[in-house]
Amino acid sequence: MEIISFDILPSTQVYLIEAIKNGSIKPPVCILTDNQTSGIGSRDNGWVCIKESLFTSVALPLSMLPDDLPLQSASIYFGKIMQEILVKSNKDVWLKWPNDLYLNDNKIGGIITSVIGDTLVCGIGVNMGERNDDFATLIIEESPFFILENFLQEIEKKPTWKLTLSNVRIEFFKNKNYFAHTLFGKKSLESVMLCDDGSLDIDGERVYSLR
């Protein structure tokens, strides 16, 4: 897959979506930048970007996705694949439902997905490297480019949703001390059930990822 690199961008996600809409870029393609000034976080919040971290967005034709993937749970799917790449370098990285990457109790990254026509765009940010402030980062020997290459190799293998979800379930208990942001406010994840389509059963009500 082609990787287009930049020194700096406001947002890889915004850049890639605009380029797809105006026809200047066609998937499959990946955008990577060394520095991102206006990253997008969960629920349209800003994401504090740390230079020399991983800032990337990948555009894939829907035909490149596994046939059994529920698109509303694509952030879980790609988040789990990225977590499995990162855990090889640090065993304490885990995926908080639905799209947050955590190092122990600290958020270090996240995944956002959008469907544009017959294309899925997946944006990923992971804070990496040494810091002198309170932001949590992942300190590993591997470079952001190395992590990205391994991620792209895995998604090109098209692991099934069924297999990916079974791996999510193995560590899902780690979510019990956290909350999910839903249309009905914050909900505790202490006793929820993870359903086959990636949604949560909270007090008998299905809650889907809002990402």
C-alpha cells in the first residue's frame, strides 16, 4: 500500500477525507505525518499531539475489509489490530471499548473511522516518545513508521471480525472500571456484555460505538 508522508499536517484524517472527496487521492492509500497540529479525538474533541508520535490515516475500499465486519464496529476492529502490534513492544497496552488505546490506566491513543462512499477511512494517533509533562506516552525502541508498516501488513491479511472480536473478549474485563459515553450519558462498563456485532448490552439496551 502506498504511504504518502508529510512533515506536518493539521489532521491526517481531515486531509485524507478531503482528498478522497475531491478525487486527488484514491484508495488504498495511507497518509503519515511527523507532526499533527489539530488532531481529532473521540466525540469530535481535540487530541493533544506529541511530536514524533504516530499520526496516520488509512483509506481502504470496502472490498478490502473482511466480509463479516460490522462497519459500526470498524474502530474496534482496527483498534484491536493496532493494539496487537503495540503489545509486542509493551505488554501493558490494551484496547478500551470501543476505540481507545491505553497503557495501564492512561490513554495513549485512539482510532476513528469514517465511511466515505465505498471507502473506509481509519485515523490513528498514538503518543510515543519521551515527555516532560503529564501526558502519557508509549516509550518503545520501534519507530512510528515501523509500527505503521506492521499495522498495514496485518490489515492486508484481512483477519476476520469473528477472530478479532474473540481476541477483544479475552481482555474485555479490563473495561469494568471505566465508562462508555453513550447517547444517554456515561454508562458504567462494570457488568456489561459485549455482543457479537461489537455493541454493548447495558441494562438490556444495545449501545453502539459512536465513533
